[in-house]
Amino acid sequence: MILLKSPKDLIMLKRSGAILASVMQKLQVLLHPGMTTLELDLLSEELIRKEKVLPAFKGYNGFPGTACISVNEEIVHGIPGSRVISDGDIVSIDLGVNYEGFFSDMAVTLPVGKVGDDKLKLIAATKESLNLGIKQAQAGNHLTDISHSIQSFVEAQGFSVVRQFVGHGIGRALHEEPEIPNYGRPGFGPLLKNGMVLAIEPMVNLGGWECLVTGNGWTAVTKDGSVSAHFEHTVAITDNGPVVLTKL
Ligand code: MG
């Protein structure tokens, strides 16, 4: 895991996160019913290249896309392709960039057109669980204080957190130690310190927490077919508390 050693490192990571957030902002505007997930992916690559940074996911362990685009019952790692995004869908866009060796990672879940109340409530709860997790990213806390705050909020809303996929350290590589589960008892795991950089990413299902990986070897879907939402920010722990590097 990266431990920011100089103010310059934080400046570079902030720049990486700001570029990523600006790309995500533009994609939110471009997303519309009738487009395929591949069309959205190609737009994301174009926007990233225009910023003169590198897409961090493309080719990562063989992943073919620039973005992971996961629709409805897809939780994470949706491979962009011919799936048409329709009115009433919820779409998770997960993107990462590499700016001169400094990595950032973020995800949002967006409603498309007129979306049912249960899906909107799921999106709002997932976003709020991320905010609560980020608040726990403080020097002196333990890693699973983040996990516990996410799980307890999500379950109080009647939803469930995915176990099989977790957040992670980030900085000089896309995925670094430690793993950050979105569930568990508080007070365990590494002690958090200033200079740590974490990608916190709750994945929340409307139904049960179990998931399956589909035949393409990547795309995770809910076992019960219920819809799922995902939000992620890259966060630095600093003397002034948590700083969200990928703020929209
Ligand atoms: Mg991530």
C-alpha cells in the first residue's frame, strides 16, 4: 500500500482523481437509454485519452474494456458489449486512470430514465454507505471500522452487502494492500495512518448478498437476480481527516 511520503505525491494523486472525476461527470451526461454498454465504454476511453492519461482497467488481467459497466442485476465487472441500456435500468460505471504512475478508481450507479422507487432507494443507500465508510477513514481507527459502518447502515435499510468483492489500497498500482471488506466487526485489521490511500467501494444488493460470476469469467451478478448498486471513491487519509480524491 502506498504511504504518501511527500506533499508532491498527494498533489499527483489529487490530479489523477480530479481527471477521473471530470471524465465520470461527462459520462453521466452522455448516458442515455438506447445506447449499448460498448458505446458508453468507447466514450469513456475517448474522454480518458483526451486527458492524456491511461485507462487503468484496459488489459488489467485481460479485462477488455476501459470501464466496467454493470446493469441492474450485474454487480461489478460488467464487460462492455451489445447489451442495450433501457429506460428504467440502473447502470454502474466503474473507471480507473493512471496519471504518470498515480492511480485513482471510482464508481457511480446512475438511474436511466424513469426508475422504480426501490432502485432509487438502493442507489441512495449505497451512496450514503460510502459516505459513512469514508468518515471512518481516519488515522487511529482500524480498517474494519470502515467495513462495519457500511454494513450496519446497509442492513438497517433492508439491503445486503456483497462479500465476494471488496475495496482495496491504491496509489502506485490499481490494487494494493489491504483488502477492504464492506462487512465485519469494528476494531480489526490494520491501524489506519495518515498517508494511506484507499479505494472504498460498497456493492449493495436489493435482495440477498450471494453472487455468481457469469460464463465470461468476469461479470458478477446477484444469485437471486435482484438489482445491485455500486459506488466507489479513492480516499487519502490526511492530518485533516479523509480527503476524497475523486469528488464529482
Ligand atoms: Mg476498485
